[in-house]
Amino acid sequence: MSYAEHNCRFSVAPMLDWTDRHYRYFARLLSRNTLLYTEMVTTGAIIHGRGDFLEYNQQEHPVALQLGGSNPSELAHCAKLASERGYDEINLNVGCPSDRVQNGRFGACLMAEPELVAECVDAMKSVVDLPVTVKTRIGIDEQDSYEFLTRFIDIVSAAGCQDFTIHARKAWLSGLSPKENREIPPLDYDRAYQIKRDYPQLTIAVNGGIKTIEECQGHLQHLDGVMVGREAYQNPYLLASVDSEIYGDSTPTVDRRAVVEAMVPYVERHLANGGRVNHVTRHMLGLFNGLPGARNWRRTLSEKAHLKDAQPQLLLEAMAHVGEPKELELN
């Protein structure tokens, strides 16, 4: 199995304000194989912004950087920086429909400019040896025919992109909010399946509305990979089944309590570097979903983690409210 086939088999979608480095560290404790994506980072932020927008934890590997931009030379510059920092993949965002993204001439609006996307891919591939991949929609506005999508795939793949993740909804560039664009346009998984049938040489993954391991396994009958978004964030223990159920890894499934205990020293390091407890714990609220005491876990973290004097041991205090998971009682 190639790098692309292995790493795209299951991934967590790049999600703004959600898939930051704290979430990714937490997610890696749940799954060793899942490919993790950064939030989308614009080329402007990397080149001109204050702070280190490429910072990540070495434990996150495999980890992909998602870039937002449409200037080939700027994208190439950022891709080179990311390569030097050790990222495993560079992904170009051609799927985000927000007004802010369109005003910067990147995101889903770029589906209408496949030649420019091809230039961007070529520029990045010319300076890095990493996989350069594209995350796209099935269409935009009234341009949502299968022919429109295949023209995009034809032109961009000819520039050397061999790996596409297809969000199986079209995007409305005006009239819908980003949230509505994740929910209102109907899902069309068959469109992604047909792309794989027509382009068997390409690595094709699908994204959009996927909530269970069983659904993932169903999509993998037709495609090379699945990308899960909100469900992997709001119900993070889903990731604990990925290694065994998706990758056939025989390593025992990690239990939630061990994950919480492992996060305590991580939060300690974050505090020592000037951070706050809630920077990390906000990503962990859904860890005990479905178990007795899950509400108390969430309430304890929500009410106390933002306080200035909050300490990492708050995680252990919150966990004391949670009953034993049934699956652990059976082991």
C-alpha cells in the first residue's frame, strides 16, 4: 500500500478553529494511523502574519498542512517551508465557500479556474517531494455537472496531482453560510464513486456527512479513502476504532481514561509555555459521550477550564464523575 493509499484511507477533515495542534495531539492518542490535517492556513498568514502558523507537535505524524491561496509562487514558498518543517503532505483548499475565502480568491471558487489550480499544484510540486493533494467540492453554484467536475480533475491531475478528496456536496458561493454549505446542498456520494471508476489511476477519498465506522467501510468498497469531519470532533472516541476496523491493526483499543491521563502532562507543558487549560480541554468535551456522567465531565470542563487558576488536574477531577465504559468492563 502506497503512502497515499494508506494515509487517505481514513483522515480527519481540516476544520477552522477545531483541528488545531491541541486537538491533533489528542486525536493521535486515540488513533496511530489516522491522517490528521491542520486547519486551513492562508499563504498570507504564513508569509506576513505574526506567530508561527506552521507549529505542530512531532507526535502528530502523519500530519498534512492545508493551504489556502491562489498565487503559485506564494504557495510554492509556503510548501517549501512546510516541507522543511517535516509535514507529510501539502493539501490545497478548493472547497471552502466562505465570503472571506472568496475575497482572497481561494477555496471553492477556484473550481471555476482549474488552470490556475493546476499552476498552483505544479509550482508546489516543483519545490517539494511531498504529496501535493487537493480537497474540492463536486461543483459550485449552477456549475455542478459531472462534466464540470471531470474537466477540473482532468486539468489538475495533468499538473501532477494524483490525490483528491471530494466533499460530496456542491458549494453555493452566495446565499448560504459556510455552515449551511455543509448541510443544505444534498450529498452525492455516487459522483465521487464515478470519479474513481473513471480515473482508477488516481487516489480518491470522499468527505461529507460520514458519521460511523460502518459508513466508512461502505465507502471504502468504492473509494481509496474517507475523510470524517464534525463527527470525529464531536464524538472523538470514534477514532479509537479506526486502527482495528479500517487498518486491521491488532493493537488493543485505547481506553478513554488512559487518554485523559496522557493529556495531563501535555496540558502541564502547555501551561508552562503560557497557555490556558481550556485551550486544550475544549477539544475533549465529547470524549465520554454516551457514558454515565458524560454531562458532568462536560460541565466540569466547561465551567472551570477557562478560569485563570485552572490546573491540568482538572481533567482528573472531571473524569471522576464518569462511570466505567461498558467495553472496558468486558475486557
